[in-house]
Amino acid sequence: MAINTDFNVNAGTKAPRKLLKHYVNVGTKEAKEWELLGTGVEDSSIETNFETEEVNDILGNHETTVTGAAPSQSFEPFTVRGGSKLAFKLHEIWLDKKYEELSQFDMLTVYGYIGTETDGYEADMQSDCTITFGSIGGSAYVDMPITVNYSDKKERGTVKFTEGAPEFTKASA
């Protein structure tokens, strides 16, 4: 995989949010099936949640060190819709009280503003991510707002789309 050195939007042009896509594996580890997240969601960002240490040394200098990150992302509302395998999985986990399964999701993030349709777009795939929901209900529809806690067990690569479905290829070392 060639390393991209720039964004694929014109100089000075803002990259549309729809180019940053988030998928969850609703299939198996062996036969991945990606469901796109974000339908009906107006705003969603990966919160980096950097962990830092701050020190004032004996000379009066202030220094900050980044020691890690705990990235997470909320999708609200996440409305129960026919055909959503993720919503059904979460519903089943809730009813069966199999909460340990909430930490076994693979996530795929596609950076569609880096790369090309021909060569693929930059992407990362993370295993053992946690998806939780804070409530079930709502007013007009059944909502189940979700939070994704990324594991940072990350593989970098590229994604090409075949009939709208993403196909991830791991980057060579």
C-alpha cells in the first residue's frame, strides 16, 4: 500500500463529513458483514480522550506528556430500524443478559478523504470494541443511542467498495 501524502479534496476545500464512515461487523470474525452507522445521526465524532500527565519541573517549566488515548464515539439517536442487524444483536444481548458480548465487535473506519476509488481509501479496522446503549425507548420511535469504545487493537489498510460493501485490505508492513 502506498502512503498517501495529502487529502483527495482540492486545496482549501472542506472535506464533507460523509467521507468519514464508520462500520460495525454484524457477521462473524471469519465472514465479516459490515453495517454502516450514522443513519439519522446529525453529529458524531470520534472523541480522542487523550490521557495526559502534566509536570512543573524545578526550573519552572511546564511539560505535558500524552500517555495514551481512550477513543469513543456516540451515535444518537440510533433508531431501531427493520433490517438493522446491529440493533437486533443489541436487543438480543439485552434480553439474554449476555453483556460480555458487548465487547466483541469489530469496527471499520474509512477515511474517504484520503485515497481514491481505484487504489482504495485509507482505513483502520479495530477488534474487540465495545458497543453499549444507554437507554431503549424514545417518543415517536424506539431509540437505542449507542456509544462505541474503540479498543485501539488496530490494523491499518485500505478499503475498496464492491457493490457498496467495503472490502478491507491490511497494509503490508
